[in-house]
Amino acid sequence: MEFNNTELSVIVQGAIIPEKTKIVLDKIRSFLPGASIILSTWKNENVDDLYFDKLVLSDDPGAEFDCFTKNPDGSTKPNNMNRQITSTRNGLLAAETKYSLKFRTDFILTSSHLVDFYKKTTNIFTQRIKKFSLFEERVLVFGVGNPHTMGLAYHLSDYVQLGLTKDLLELWDIPFLEKKDATYCTDNEIYHYPHFFNFRYACEQKLWLDNIKKLNIDINTPEIYFDNNEKITSDSEITLINNFIFIDYDMTGIESKFSWMNDPQNNFGYTFKDFYLLYGNYFGHDNATIKFYKRYRLNKLGRKSYLKSLLKDIIRKNQTTYKAALKIHSYIKMNSSSKLATEKTSNKIEWIDDAGNVIEVKSIINFDITMHGNNNTVRIFSRCPTINNTIFIDGNNNSITIGRNAHFIGNTTIFVGNRYNNRKLNIGDNAMIMGARIFIEEDEGSIDIGSNLTCSDEVLIQNSDGHVIYSNENGEIMNAGTKGIRIEDNVWLARRSTILKNSKVPYGSIVATGAVVSRQHEDKHVVLGGVPAKVIKKNVHWTRDMFNDYKKRS
């Protein structure tokens, strides 16, 4: 299901986490530009300095129940089920878009993989059984409990959910958790190892079991959270497979506080492989689902591991000898390589070595590069150290050039999206960029950055307002980005500074913390400060030296 980010609302629900929720919101803005961010939290929470589109403040229903009857290590945990129902549903009710992503205030987005995966899979895995289908379309989730390994059936993950807004509203249209269910095990003196849960059903089970009742079908459900047998497991799976798509946590592009999510030994959730196998059991596979799964496995495992897994499948399915399997393996490898080598694509990534040779590559380490459209080019010169950065291009004839010895310290996003054409970004040699966001929109848009740039974190450089402001009198556009952005050599952009359309930062200058540059400045060696920025000091020079190093040299 293809859609633009403007058709998506991100419901960030829960309590505000100091120093973290701001990062959560900023990362959503970086990786899902155009999406509407709805912060759904509690009255009296401090939301100062948080960047969102809508704010939903609800009365906190509290967490009067504990999750455990007793715990071997003596720990306790408040049951936040009613809080989650309140903040999620109220946030969804404020959404005006077709699609919504239910998100947490302590999860950090590191890419757009989750949304990209949803768009692809909902178009491909379309078969469903009507009587088991509660929603109009499947909802994408991760961390759904697998009863074969976890022991708990109907255990629907409530961490992150992506789907049609009306489907998520249906999912969260459930009654509050009542005391008789919240303290069921304590009241009935049930102390079940190893969980020692207090409630009758885990919160994740309650969420899905309450929805199952809406189907009005005869189905096997547990009497208590740990109740499980073959029929319960089977009915749990058939309801889940008809309403959800499971994605592996490490494919979501999400960073969480839960260390077990990255540990396969302690992760008891369904994987996308499990979804694929269950889907095949109930509906069979066609060429589209098989092709998608192979591509998914290749991306997840890498080519070498993927070919090894194919080798194991060949041996298992054909019961052939290892020697014969090696021949088949060589054949697969040879044909896979030749297919990739001859595959034509109009988008390209070019690596320029020290001798000036242009080498076309498929990826750059520590750069997550995505390109849609035609004749787009990312050109990076050698000795360009990077850590965890993103480049996204959507449109035609766009180009990005990054000069030699440019250091991208981490979490920089370059967004050349929204299907505009003929845009250019040039970053000169010896740049040092620490977590900037660079946006180029509008046809023919350009940002030209000279050599020796020093760019602190939380810097925003954008050549367009993104949305049109026009005259009521004649409809004329009043805020077009006609001149692009020019940042000359030896410029220092301090933390949280902003460079807007039609701007110029002159040679050897400094843009002060929090300043907003919105016009052309010509005087060299100045400090620009304020909103809008103006010259606040003249005849200044700066160096990357630390204070002690500079004093020693002087």
C-alpha cells in the first residue's frame, strides 16, 4: 500500500521521559518528514521545548495494580494497561490521516524501515479468511508472543503498531482493566512459576482477547494467562495471522531500552519468517510472496549467510550429498552474482578513490542510502569516516556530492524527498558534521557548502519552507526558495542553529547557538546571532583547536 508521509500520523503516547522524549520526536520528524506527530500524554506533564503537531492531554487514570503477585527478585511493576488504553485511543481520535503509527515516548526511530516494510507487505500478503478478520487491512507489529516458545497464547504486542487509523481505533476500543481481573491471581492464591503474574491475563493478552470477542465466533481461548494447549495455540495463530504482519525487531529501525529485544536467546516473539510460514500454511504462496521473502532474507542475513542458508535447504529438501550440494551452491552463487552485475539501474552510488577513479558501489558503510526515481546520484570521495547516517532521495535527476575527508560523526539525515527534481547538494572537503538535518525541496533546489565546515549537533539546513504561503489577492507564491543556500568555506554552525532558504553564510563566519539565518550576508569573518540572525561581532577568526591545544601553540 503506497502512501505519502502526509497521510500518516505518529501517535507518541505515554509519560514524558526527560531528555529522551525530545529526541524521540525529533527523530520521527527526521525519518518521517511530512507525517503528523501527535503527542498524547497526561495533564501537568512538561511539554516545553518538544516539537509536535498536535498535543492531546488526558487525565492520568493511574496504575493502582501491580503486575506481580510475588517475584523471586522482589521487584514490582505497575500495571499501566488503563494508561495505555487512554493515551493511545485519545491520540488516535485526534488523528485526521488515513494511516497511523502507535509509538512510545521512550522508543527512538533510527530509520524509516518500519513504514517502508508496511507499504511493501500490505500489497503482497493480501489473502485472509473473512470470519477471522477484524480489520480492513493487516496491522504491522513486532514482538507478538509465540506460544510455542513463550507459552502464552493471544499475546499481541502493544509496543508499536502501524496500520489504518480506523483499524487501530478498533483495536484500542476495549474496556478498562477491572480489579477482579487485575488481581485475579492474588485473590485466588495462584502463584504460577516463572511469571508470578497478578492479573488473569497479561495486558497484551487482554488487548487481543477483548477484540476477539467482537468477532462473535466459537473459538478456544485460555481461562488464565498460562492456560495453553494445541487447540488454543492453533486458534490464537489463525486470528493473529489474519489481522497482523509480524516484523523482526532488528528490521524495524527502532532503538529501545529493552536489551532482550536484541538477544535471540531471550526473544520469544514471532518473526517475519514465522509469519511467512504461517501465511503459507493457511493461504499458500504465489510468486510475489516468495520473491519478497527471498529478498527479505537476503537483506537480513547478507549475501554470504543467505547462500549458506540456501545450501542447507538444498541438502534438507533434496536429501542430496554434501558434494552435490556444493555444486548447486556454486551454481546459485555464480548466477546470483551475474544477475546483480548485469542489473540495470538509473540510480547510482559512486565512490571516488584517491587517484580520482570513479567506482560504482551498492552501499557505503554507515550510510543508510535509499533512492526512488531515476538518474539520482550519490557521490562520495574517499576517506570519508561516517557513523549511522541516512540519505533519502525521492525524485529524478538529483545529486549529492560529499568531498574528501568529510567526517559525519553520527545521526545526520540528508533528505532530498517529496518527488522534486534536479536538486543538488554539494558538501566540500574536510567537513565535520555532528547530527545535522539537511533538507532540499522544490525543483532546481540547491545547497552549496564549502570546505572546512564545522557543524554541531541539532543543526537544521533547509532550502524550502516545505509548504506554500500565497497571496489572497492574486494567488502568487510568497515564500519560494529562489536562491538556494550558500555556506562558504571555513564556517562554524553552532548547536541548534538554523539556515533557511535564500541564505548565505559568508567566509570564515560563525553562526551562534540558536540563531536563524534567513537572508544573504556578505561581510566575511563575522558572528551571526539572533532570530532572525544579524551581525553581532565583526573581524573574528576561529579554529577547531581545543583551548589547551591553542594555548600551547600560541
